[in-house]
Amino acid sequence: MFRCGLLVLTSPLNQLLSRINPILNEAASLINETLFIHLDPEFEKNILNHVNALHPTECPVNHTSTMHPTESLSKLVTNIYTRVGGDSQCLDVRVLLHNFTRIPNAGILPHTISNSVDVVLTDFQDVGNNFDEFLNKMFSLQKQPKIHQLSNCSKDDVSDVAGNTKSSSFKTYGHVVLGGTFDRLHNGHKILLSESCLRAEKKITIGVTDGPMIKKKTLTELIQPIDERCKHLRTFLSDIKPQVLYDGSLVPIVDPFGPSIVYADMSAIVVSEETKSGGNAVNKKRKEKGLNELDIHVIGLVEDCHHAEHEEVKISSSSQRIRLLGTLLRPPLVCPDLQAKPYIIGLTGGSASGKSSICKRLGKLGAGIVDCDKLGHKAYEPGTDTFKNVVQEFGEDIVGEDGFINRKALGAKVFSEKTNLEKLNKIVWPAIAQMAREEIEAFSSQGVKVCILDAAVLLEAGWDQMVHEIWISIVPEAEAVKRIVERDNLPEERAKQRINSQITNQQRVDAANIVFSTLWEPDVTQKQVERAWTGLLRRIHSEETQPKF
């Protein structure tokens, strides 16, 4: 297997349409990460010109060979991404379009792509030194790749190459605009971006949604930061058609319109089926501002063959974020002060996030559970140092007739003033941490390999320093408020106040190694937990079997 490959296809586009599946199957069997696809129906003519050039230095041959975009090309590109969006989801495929434009010689070669190519796959029949030499002039490759000729790719009926590459029915524009969140670029995004690049002759502008525009999206906390999304977009566009990029190509937006209602030189907008109404709204705004209306090109949605019942039928970023639940988002930090055994997981989450149900599921899988909420109650018991220190700080009147601290009386003093809460935490949190360490030691002596530190205030108390990994549970605020109202019989406003008094889901996610969400049916939560547990055991086993030097 090779990490990265370049697939050079020289067959007529209409032939590729009928046999792209076996070609992609063969490529996927050889490449495991990134596959660039270069479509060049005029390749044979170009390489012949190259071979026949008597003085290539004095009379350089034009290797750009730009071709007009066609409906056949558009359909082929869509078919490729649809195909790999189904059976080969893990393969990052990028169809290069730099040599398709209505502007003569606009494709400037040699073309530089973002990855180092390990192998070149091709259907070209006469692979030899001339092919290697010509390939090096077409692409700026970081190293000399291996050449692999595809099997069962004999070409016949090459007579209609021109008819497939110079159709005048495919309309292009100087300046094309589109918009979207573009979180974790998937093949649906790639179709939208590729169609926009084919339509754009000179430049492309993309509004990248952020801020309030993403607040209602599924698992918004897992959406990549705007800078990261823009970086991935720019890399993808640089790979497939760099000549349409300019300084203002990528514009972060916080409203539905962004740059689409600003520039007079825009001629077309590319939208998906579900955002067609957005294209109409853009034209309405442009008309109000005295700008020309844009041609609207609608791209069909790509079905996700692997979607679960709680995921979207189409390929979507939200489904990809759902599939991140229970997986390792970032590697654990090295904790030299922590003993390797037992392996300690810090589990936290906001009110009504489902943290307790996740903890129970982990317990059934074999983890030792350290419940910091229960330890907190023990810390206040009469006769303990914590009891004495709390009474000394807040007064004898917080002690009830039974000799125990009256938590309501204490709460009245603590929650009326923020500084009082901080004083209480300074007394109680260290005591809970010490009791937690003692319970972990007890589990360790029993041979338990994994302990879960179940703590709502894990991050606030600094107990993340006691664990090897941080796992969190999140649900949207609206769902948490609804659960609190139903569970605790509280008014909605009180429930909101409780949520707002805690750190945010985003703060938790930013610190987490693994994220769960109990938003869906219990069996969905169970699968997340099992996925996380299996991955954890694999990491622990890998750590244990590594050679020690």
C-alpha cells in the first residue's frame, strides 16, 4: 500500500463515465490516504508534441493544454466523489481541474499539489521514459514516484475526445460565489467546490459561516475553528484549481449573505439542493441593492450509504461529527507524575448531560468508579477536618440539630456571594481529591486497571492533573434545560441559571480527549461508550507492550 498516489487518466471522458468504478477500486486497493486524480483526454497529443519537440529549451512546448469544461466532465467528477463517498470513505480523493478552463493557457504547469506522491497510477498504454519526463514537466513532484499501469484499461473509441472536451453547452463565469460551513471537508463539499471551480474562469469567493450562524448545528462544539476550516479549503482549492484563488477568496461570515450581495462582478452562485432558497434570497437582496442577479446552479445531495438512523441520509458534516463521539480527538498528555497503573479517566459534564449514565455503562465494562459527588458528602461529616474548617469559616449556625452541616443553610451563605463559594471550594476540593486518591489506591490493590474519576467540577477544581485522560459528556443547552425542568421540577428560568453558572460545553470540549453525547437513544450512547472503551484498552495494551529502554 502507498500513502499518496496520483491517478492520471487519459481516456475520453465518456469512456471513463462507464468504467470509473473498477478504476477507483483498483486505486483504493493501492492507496490508503490521499489520491489525486488528473483527467487529461488530450494527454496522448500532448506527450507526442513533447517527444517531437526538437529544441525544447529554445522552443518550449506548451504543457498547459487547457481544455474547456463540459457537462461530461462535471458528471464524471460528481460520479467520482459519489463513489468514494460510499465504499471508500477513508480515502481523501481530489480531482484536479487546473487544466479545464475557457481561458486559453490559464492552467500553469508544472502543477504543485499539497502531498508528496509515492506512486503514479495511469491508464496510459505507452508508459516509459517519455511518460516519466513529461510527467515531471506537468507536475512539480517532491520525489520520483513509482509508476503503476492500471489493469483492464485498454482504450478504444478515442475518436470523440474533442466532442467531450470542447462542448459549448457548459456555461462558465468570470466570478463565482458560494457559501457554507465547510467543517471537515467531505465529498459533498468537494462536489460543490469542484462545480464552482469548473464554472469559475477567473476567481471564486466563498463565504465561510461562523459565529451565530453555527450555533444551532448538531454538536456545534466539535466544529473546527474558522481558521482551520479556511486552511483546509485553501489547500483543497490550491490542489484542484489554484488559478481561481485570490486574497479575498475565503470570507468568514456571520449572516446568510456575506460577500454574495457585495460584489457587482459576480455572475453565478452555486448552491446545494437544500440551500436553493438561499440563492433566491441572495438575488432578492442584490436586486434591492441595484446589483445584477446571479445565475443559480443547484448541486444534488450525495447519499451517505453508511448513515445510521440518528444521522442524516446525505453525506454531511453533522454525521461526521456524530461519528467522532467516543473516539480519541486528541492524544493524551504525558503525565510523568502519574503512575501508569491504574489508568485514570476523568469524566465530567454539565448538569443533565447524561454523565451518570455513561459512568454506569463504564462500570459495567469493568472500570472502577470514584464518585466525587458522594465523596463531597462524606467530606462534610462531623469529626473531619473539613467539617471543622467549614464551620469555622461560615459559623456554627450552619450546623443542624442532628450535628451535621445543614447544606441548605450553608448554600444560602455560599451562593449569595461568589467569594464565599470560592472559600468553600478551597476547603472542600483538596479533601475530596485526597479521598479520591485513596479510593483509586484501593481499586489498584484489587487489580482494577482503569478507574473513572466521576467529577462534575473536574476542570474547575484542577483535578484534571490527577488523570491520564479527560472524557466529557455534552448535550445542547436547550436539551439540558428541558431535562432539568422535568427531572427536578424547576422553572425553566432556574434551570437556565443553573446551566449558565457552569463552564460551557465548549470549554469542556477544548480540554477533552474523548467526547460523548446522550442526545439520542440509549443504544447510541452505549455504542459510543463501547467505542471509547475498546480504544482505551488498545492504547493501554500498546503502552504496556512498548519496549522500555
